[in-house]
Amino acid sequence: MEQVPHIAMFFQENRTSIPYAFSKYLLPIVVRYLADQNNQVRKTSQAALLVLLEQELVERYDVETSVCPVLGDLTAPDSNDDVKTEAVAIMCKMAPMVGKDITERLILPRFCEMCCDCRMFHVRKVCAANFGDICSVVGREATEEMLLPRFFQLCSDNVWGVRKACAECFMAVSCATSQEVRRTKLSSLFSNLISDPSRWVRQAAFQSLGPFISTFANPSSSSQFFKEEENRSTEDSKATESRNSSESTVHEIDAADEVLKDEMEEPKEHASAGAQLVARTVDGDVCTIKAVMVLDSECNSQTSMSEHCVSSSETCGETINDSSERLPVSGNDESAAPWELSSSSGSTSIPEPELYNSFHYWRTPIPKIDLDFELMPLAEVPDKPKAQEATQETAKSGPSNILTATRKELEEMIENLEPHIDDPDVKAQVDVLSAALRASSLDSSDELTAENLDTSIVSHNEASVGDQLNCTLLCEDSVPLITDTVQSMSATLHYIHETSDLSADCSFSPEEEKKSKVQDVVPQALLDQYLSMTDPSRAQTVDTEIAKHCAYSLPGVALTLGRQNWHCLKDTYETLASDMQWKVRRTLAFSIHELAIILGDQLTAADLVPIFNGFLKDLDEVRIGVLKHLYDFLKLLQVEKRKEYLYQLQEFLVTDNSRNWRFRAELAEQLVLLLGLYSARDIFDYLRPIALSLCADRVSSVRWIAYKLVSEMIKKLYLAPVQTLAVDCMKELVEKFCHCSKWSGRQSFVFVCQAIIEDECIPMEQFAVHLMPHLLQLASDRVPNVRVLLAKTLRQSLIEKEYFLNSSNSHQEAVEQTVMALQMDYDNDVKYFASVHPAITKLADDAMSTASSTY
């Protein structure tokens, strides 16, 4: 059986001479031995069959007629227990190799029967362990119709080993189902496994929790872009929907404004457009904010459209319903005048003191402007005293308890924030809340007209005091006001949603903190279980390394939730970053660059950079994770922030264990990449000392990378506007290495020159002036290893350059004289490399003679 795959390959290569030898003679032997009494023979034949299928040496016809029937007999109810278990495993492993058609017709029915084998739990365990592979082969339809019922039975099996196997393959099963089935059925099933009585089942379930959550990712909303300006559409789903709705309405209102200027006799259409604006804008914002009276003050000051949202979302909802009944949205209500709406909607208006907020407190007051109604048709201009009376009635008829509730809520917010007053962000929130509280107690109704006027009224002069007090009062006169202020209101709502400082977390109570972790991408119960993996009690009751599994899958969970829901994971990530186990921190350090791509530049600078700085000062086992992806992370930062790490690169030369040479080798490789991120001056000032230090490292593997680093550095400096930096670097290279007292330093100088020549980092004219004279002086070095390397460099690299072939100059003569001198050297190796033609010499064969001399 061990020789069967090799014989099959021979038959395949000589298929023209022996076309049917494999299927006629060899395959029957393999299939027969699948049921052999000896366990070792069976194992070998199974391995041979899988190799033959993997190499595609078995025809589909032979699979259907020879292999599958035998496997069906081996899995019959009366078959031997061990043979049955092994046959089921073979069926599951060969399914991806034979394809969907054969699997559905010949393997799937028997597999479903084996999942319900009541006598042998070993068979059910094998089925559960390979369930994901079968699902991925047969596809979504067959998985949901035939396999999912069996999977539910296996997940509730009375043997914990079967349930554990189900938990381990849960992600693969989830990938083969639809989003609806995944959310409605699999999520609840997985919750049962997480709370399983067996610790081993819970352990496997928690390890698969992160991968299972990642299957909820939506490719359209999880696309990765780093800069915020690259794709604003997916930055924040709720705020974006509101913004898009408002912006589209703005275009409609702009068009309506143009019609208004040309055709003043069509007020009904513009009133209808204004009603649509109220319905679309307020409806998009009412569910986002609970207590928006503070940070939504900009909207209140510029447009009365958001005044319904000042008190509470419930009041706003009632207002929308009431106002939508009265607004002339349809064409049937032609007789309803705009000012009649003002008097009829007084019960839903906001009291006058609440019209003054923190926005008015901080902004420069707008000068008083007399309203001009001359542009409006005379018949449509309301009686001014009547309008004022309606305004006063509106203010008096508002609910009296709204103002009291608002002030009380403000006082509670300030009281909850005072213990955290040392935080600058919290202090700023307290200042805003205090200003809002003071503004709510003012009684300056006589300045109402001047304070509530927006700049749009300055330009259009088409709105009245009554129009300002009620957001349901929209007509052709208030259209310009809406046009100018909708964008500002959307920006304010977006700011509130992103910061979540007052509308969600202002009190820092457990209830509010729990609300801040609510999202709609994955079932909330799954996310709560994932966030609980950092709980110390989990390490005692589930797995001591559960935090490591949480850290390992966190980037996938973050990608699934999207950057708009990063606030759900932020606390968990910070807890993991400060975990006592260095393996947990190491896992995060290796993936922080991927998380930065997911979160974008703003969140990276705010939340990841401090943790990254902490990893830089951690153990070497953690620092290596940061170092391996140093370039990948730094390239995502702003230029100014990136420069701050130039001072810390020197610290990577110091390690806990001086023998950890791989750490320095990784640093050299990262510095080669970092050359593209910094200016020539920064490279010369900060990276040059590190590179030259690595060239003198005690380990040759580090020096080899450093030679490449120095050559690329000289190339970068030479291409800079000021070429003196490259000249100064080459001078230092000559002083430190060419004139070094140690032969290894002089040899390093030759290696650097060789790299510069082969990569053509600088023109050969410049090389002949600055480096070649010092290079040729080493022909008289007392150490043969230096002269051997010099002979190889001159003969195989320098002389073959066009500059020395096609022009006769003093430099060419000097090189030829040096080569002749090396050909007469007393050392045989030096003679050999100086005299052999490069075309005859195999560099790979000669590398060993040089490598041995680099230690």
C-alpha cells in the first residue's frame, strides 16, 4: 500500500502504453484493503486512496462505481465499529476532492444517516468534526434543507465530545448558510453551546465565538479604507443615513427656492416640500438622540425644525405625528394657510426659555433685523399682531413639566460628571451643560426675534417670528432657512453620534454603559458573550487562556462590526492590552497594524497609538510583534505623528537578552522599509547611526541585512535635493569601517561597496570619486579574507560595469592594476577569485567560501 501512489504515478506517465492498468489492477487492491482486518493495513490504504484522489489519478467513473459503493458497505449498520468510523472519516475527507455532484448523490445521504447513529457515539463525533467540510461542498441549499436538522441534533447530543466537535466546526457551518438562518437559528444554537454544562464544550465554544461572529460581516459595509476622506459613506451608518436624506432634501429645497423666486404664486407646492423636509429630517434624527438638548443646540439656534427633539424622543414622536396630520402634504388641503397651522399646533410647541441654549451663549450675537414682508403677496401676509398673539398662546400652552424635566436632567448630568472633572473632555462637557442650564433659566422673551433669526433670514428676509417658533410651520418663506441650516444640523447630529459623550455615556452609569455597546450587526447576545471573555471569572470556569483567544479574534470581530461600532470593543481592547499574561499582549501586538486599517486614521490616532506606545516598552516577546509590523503601522499615521517615533527606534537595539540577534535582524529589515516614510534629513539624523551600528553587529545574518540597509540609505540620500548628506554618509562609512582596526569592519566596508555597485545606488562616477580609492587600498590588507572579498567584488561586480568597460580613464587603470596585483597574491584563494572570469565562476558555489569568513 505504501508503494501504490508511486506505481500510480508511473502508470499515469505511461498512460499511452498501459491505459487501463490503474483502474483495472491497482484501484481494486486499494479499495479491498480498506476493509482489511489489520488496522495498520487499513490506515495505509486509506492514506493511499486520499493521495490518489488528491493527485486526481482516479477517474470520476471509478469513484462512482468502485470507491463509493465500497464505502457505503463499510458504513452499513451491521459493519464493524472501527471500520465504520474510519469509513465515515474517509467519506468526509474525500468530499472536497470529488466535488459537489458526487457528494450530494452518493455521500450526503449516508452521511446524514451516520449523524443519527444511536449506537456509536464515535461515528457521530467524526460526523460532527467534519460537518463543516461537507457543508462547504454541498452548498447553502442542501445545507439548510438536509444538514442543519442533523447539526441541531448533534449540538444537543448527550455525549460532550460530540457537542465539542460541533462547537469547533461552527464557523464552517455558518459560512454555508444564509444571513437570516445564521441570525435566527445558529446564533441561539451557539448560545446553548456557550452555556453548556461541560467545561470542555464551553471552552471550544468560546474559542469559536470570534470566528463565528466574523461570519456576520457584510462585504459591502466591511470594505477597508484607511483615510476618512477616502469613503465617508460607511463611516457611521445611522448618521450617514440622516445626512444623505438631509442632503438630498437640500437639493430639492434649493430647486424649490429657485421656483419661488420666479413663480411667487405657487406657495402650496413649496409648503408641501417643506412638510416633506420636516418628515424626512426629524424622522431620521428622532431615534438617534434621547436627550439632545445640549449638543443639538446649534440646530435649535439656526432652525426651529429640531425644537421638537429638545425635550425627549417621545415628545418628538408625538409632535411628528400631530404635525404630519396638519401639514398640507397632499394636494387636497389647498385651503389650509401656513399661518393657520401655527395657531393650531400651539399645543406641541416648546416654551420660550428653552429656545435659549449653549449655542447662543457662545456665539457672536446676530444683530436685530426688521422683517420685510414686501416680497410676499399682500393677501398672504398675516396680520402682525395676530401672529404675535398666536406666538404667545403657543408659548403658554406648552406642557409645563417639560421645562422642569429638562432642567432636572441637566442637573443630574452635571452631578454624575463631577467625579471625573479631572478629565479635560469631561470638564468640557460640564462647561457645556452648565451653560445650557443657565440658558434654560433665562427669561428674555423680548429678544426672541433677534436671537432666533438665522443668517439665512439676513439674505432672504422671507420668514416671520411665527415661522421661527414651530418646526411644523413650513412654507415658501422658510425654504431658504431650511436650505442653509440642514447641513449644519446633520453635522451636529453626526458629532453627537460619533462622540457619544452626552447622548449615551454622559452619566457613566452601568445602564448607559451597557447601551453604548449596543449594535445591530450581530446578535447582541453573542457580542455580550464575546465581551465577557475578559472577565477574570471566565479564566477560572472556562479556560485559563480564554483572553488570548479573545485577543486573537478581535480584529475579525472589529471588521465585522465596522469602525462605527468600535465603541463596543474599545474597553475590551484596552483590558486585553493591559492583561497580565504576556501572550495576550503579544497577540495584540502582532495584529495592531491590521486593526489600524479597520479603524481608520482618526480612531487609530486616538485609541491605538497609546497602546502601541505601551507595547514598545513591553517585554521582548511583545515588542517583536510590534517590530515585525513597524512599517505597516507607522505608514498609517500622520507625518507629524510618525516623526515622533524616530527618537524611539534606537531603543530597539537594546533587548532583554543580548543573544536575541533575530530581534536586531528584524529591526534592520524594517528600517529598509522605513526609508520610504521619512525625509533625507530624518534618515541622516536618526536612521544612519542605527544602520551603521547594525553593520558592526556580531552576528553575520544581521550584518548581511544591514549592508543592504546602508546601500539603500545612500541611494535615498543621493536622490535628495541636498547631495551633501550622501557624501557625508560615505565619508563616515570610510572612517568607521575602511579604516577600522578590526578586519571584520574592513570586510563590512567591502560588502557595502559591493551592494552599492550591484544595485547601482549611485552613479559609477560618484562611486569612483568617493569610495573606490579607499576600496582599492584594501588590496594590501594583511588579512586574506578581506583580500578575497575584494578580488570577488572587483572581478565580478565592478569591472563589468559599463563605466569601466567603454571609457579609458584613470579610475579604470587603477582597477586593472589592483586586479593584477591580486592575481599575484601569495594566497591561493585570492589568486583564484582575481583571475577567474566571472562567466565561468558560479556565484552560488563560491558563496560558501565567503560566508565562512563573515563570522
